[in-house]
Amino acid sequence: MKKLLGIVVLGLLWCNTGYALPDCKGNDFNKWKNCIGKFKSLPGDAQYTYHGEFGDEPGVREGFGKLTFKIGQYIGEFKNFQPDGLGFLKLEGTTYIGELKKGK
């Protein structure tokens, strides 16, 4: 029941913020700010995809988003590029719903 409640709350947060900000313009995510965008990491980097909010500083993931990577995914709040706040983390069969601080 706790897991279901967490998923519902995160879903409602995503729906609410999804319409609050405009879509990001252009291809250079380092210039995106106060918008919602999606990008994939460069080849050679740790492979991941981010879809979510960018904050006041250009290129900084901040707000609500989804980070998908090779061994799992995180859906929740971000602050200064890192998962920070309420979120849903799934790693190779392990699931965590709760609060993270500075990516931990």
C-alpha cells in the first residue's frame, strides 16, 4: 500500500509540473533553463537519459524528472544535477521509495 501511495503521489507531481514549464528550445541542453527537456548522454559517458525540469541556472537538472540508466531508473526530485528529495529508485530488482539527499 505504501508503494502504491508513493507511485500515485509521484504521478500527480509529474502531471502537475509537466504543464507548468515550457518545452526547452534548441539542441544544447547546457543552455536550457526554466523549461522541460529530454536528452541522452554522449557516447563514451555513463549512458543515461534524462527527461524533466531544468532550473534557473543553464543546463542544471533541478525540479522533477526521470533519469534512466543501464541498471535502473530514478523518478523524482532533483537538485543541482542529483536526485534530492522524494523519489522512486529501481536498481536491478531492488526498489526504494522515499527521500534521497545529494544522490544518496
